[in-house]
Amino acid sequence: MSRDGKNVDTEASYTTIKASDGSGPKALAIIRDISYEKALIDRDKEFIAVTSHQLNTPLSIIRGYSAMLSGKKLGELNTKQREYVHEIHEASERMYTLTNNLLSISRIEQGKIELDLEEVNVLHLFSGLKVQYKNTDTKVALIFDPVNDKETILVDDERIKQVLCNLIDNAIKYTHVGSVHVKYEPSVNFKTIKITDTGVGISKEDVEKIGTRFFRSQEAITIDNHGTGLGVYIAKSIIEKHGGELIIESEVGKGSTFTVKLPEKAVGRS
């Protein structure tokens, strides 16, 4: 706090030094006012949030009309026209996902995500995801393990769906042959949901970095150079907000397992 009573953001560091007079070790401390830098960062976060929100409306219109054209609801298109409309629709979908991810990140980093915790039935959660992915254009088998209809988890329903969709989307994207397996495992103190794929896998060096904002493994970049590396970061942030943990196990060429580990009595974290 400054002399006039205002809170000041500071950065502090220190180092030990040897005294020239031989009187023994001393320490040099540096305390710096970083209010200006923090204000710039906060302004950038707010700009990203506002811009992402404003972009959603025109992108929704582009997505809607391009989907109607692709679906022949506005008449027949020739082969070349269909190709162009398909490219427009795919690009708008990527942009829509990106703006939503940026908006989520902005809310996470500004501490604006509030959890509405409730007892969510795991069987109903899995059933909803099955319907959502039913018409996904992929040759990869998406398998949900059977779940006791009495099993529940204390989570924010919409946020946990966002977490699982981000992880399942990634698993499907990076699996060319085989399956993506979703499994629920209750235990004494924790309840876990595991997403296991038979995809390209992640190197040991990169596993520790997965979940860092904008980081993507080399295996992922090779398959899809349009990705942003935000999906797992958002999922990890939401899980930690629940007081849980995201555990990643992987082997190159054999696949990956993403484990969502939630405490039995979850509490939202600020």
C-alpha cells in the first residue's frame, strides 16, 4: 500500500552478495511497482473478451447460412460451389471454436467463472454425450462404458460437459484407427472419468507441457496445423476450479489417457 492509501501491485526479488569488507553475506532486495504492466495485461484480457463476444454474432450468421447452403435447403449447388461453401463452413466453425475458447480463457484468467455445483447423474451425462457425438463424421469408435444409474458427481453440469467435449474432440481428432473409450471410475475419496484413445500419442517431453496455454505437441501439429492448443488448457483450468486434477498418460504411436480426477465432495476454487 502506498503512502496515500492506494494498493500497489509489486514484484519482489532478492539475491545474496558478498560484502567487500569481509563482514559476511548480505542480501540485495529489489521491489518494483508493476501497476502499469498489470493494467496493460488486464486491458488486453478485457479486449480479448469483448472482441470474442462481438465476433460470435457474425460468425453464427455465417455458420447458419453456410450450413443451409451445404444442406441444399436453398437449392442445388454444382460441385465447385459445394466445395467453396464447405470450405466457408469449416473455416467459420474453426473461428467460432477459437472465439469461444478465447472468451473462456479470458473469463478463467479474470476469475469470472463461477461454478454452479449440483449432483449430476453420470449415466445421464454419458447418454447426452452419446447423442451429441452420434452423427460425428469419423471412423473412430466412441465407446462409453456402462455406468450404474445411481452414480453422481458434484460438478457444474455445463462446465463438466465442456471439459469432456474438449478432451473427446482431441482424442477423436488425433486417432485415425481404433477407438476412443470413456470410462467412469468411482473410489473412496475421488471420482474419475478417463478418456483413452488409440491415437498418435504424446512424447514424454511434451506430456508435462500439455495443458499449457497455446502449447501443442509435435505429433498434434503434424496432423492438424490449424489447432490452437487451448482445449486442454481450458479443460484443465475448469477441473482445477472444481478442486480436481487432470492426469495425462501417453506413449507415442500407442495412444493417450486423459484422467479427470474430481474430489468426492468438490468445492469451487477461486
